[in-house]
Amino acid sequence: MKKAISAILALMLAWAIALPAGALDEKFNMSYIYFGSPSDYSNLVDRTQDSVNEVAPAYFSLTKKGELVLTPAVSTEFVSKMHEKGILVVPYITNDWVQETGIAAMNNKHKLTDDLAAAVRKYDLDGINVDIENLTEKQRDDYVEFVRLLREKLPKGKRIVVAVAANPWGSTTGWAGSYDYAALAKYCDYLMIMAYDESYQGSKPGPVASISFVERSIQYALKHVSRDKLVLGLPFY
């Protein structure tokens, strides 16, 4: 999901929210912080020139058993600096596309959500960005329950974000089928549509995110989720 990214921040990915009608003067942009040294994170954010509302640093990973791992990037100093700027810090948790790890995380969802909630409290984080990918329709209900448990356990006011596969074809199986847009939206603040990688390494040559691919992805999402809970993932590579 994370790629070498924008012209401004070669290490971050920006997103633009689908805002309700009448809110066109508002903007929401978030970015992952995936590559680079944690000591450079503040400088990377500074280079956005106050255009970012939320950042998702690489603070959480998973063991093969689906247990939470705090990465060396965790920094209370960085969190404090972002809060001083009015920027939310919502770290992402990832299985790095390893299906077995993602399945183990779903099977360990009660303990994993306990540990994530504890980390949010301990490090004064603003929520959790769930970026568990490459599951299938077999984990669809478990994924919803995982997010529901997070909502139940996180302190009031903390944010839950779920990155979802773009689904322009309305697939109900495979990776795209693992995300129940409507059910997930009940428990999260917004869904991020990964509207890119239409063509990818190993596929036939083609566009990264053609207009029709992105439009159909948005249309599918709007059938299941209100527009104020959708964020469009944009490729800058």
C-alpha cells in the first residue's frame, strides 16, 4: 500500500476527503510516514507547509502470531510536536501484506485490541489506522468484529481509520471481498479507499489509477457508505 510518494515529501502519502455538500472550503489531508529515519519525521511534516491534518507513522507491526509489536519509531516527542501544530497522530498497524499474519491478527483480535488501546493511552495517540491487507472474504466478519472491538476499547474521541481496497468491480471474494464497507463504516471515523495499483509490478502494463478505475471505486463506495466517511487515496508515484 505504501509507495515512494509525493513531490514534496518523497516518503509520505497524501489523501483528500470526500466532503459533504456545502463544505468545499474545508480540506482534509493525511499522510502515511513509512520510509526514512524517525528522527526526520518532524522535518518531513514541516515540508508539507501546514497542508496536513493527520499523520500515520509506522508505530505498529505484528508478529507471525498476530501479536502487537511497537516499532523503534515510536516517539512521544514527535507526538507532542504534532499536537502543538494541531496535527493528529494516528499510527497505522500493518501485516505487511502477509496473509498468514493478518489471519493470525484476526484470530487474536481480543488481545490485540486490548494492546492497541493501551498503546493509544500510553503514548497519547489520537487513534488507530487499520491497514491489514491481503485477507479474503473468509475474514470479512472477523475484520468487522476487530474494528468493533477497537471502537469499544479506545478512549472516547479517539479516531479509527480503515484502509480498504478499491472495489470498482464490486467483488465479493478475495482481497476486495474482505472489506464490508457498510459494516466497517459503523465503527470507524472514515474509510480510506486505496484507489491506485490498478496496474502493478507483475501485471500487464497500464495506468496506476485511470479515471474510470477511480470513478467506479468511488461509485461503489457511495452505494455503501455516506460521503462524509470516505477519503480518497491518491497515488503520487
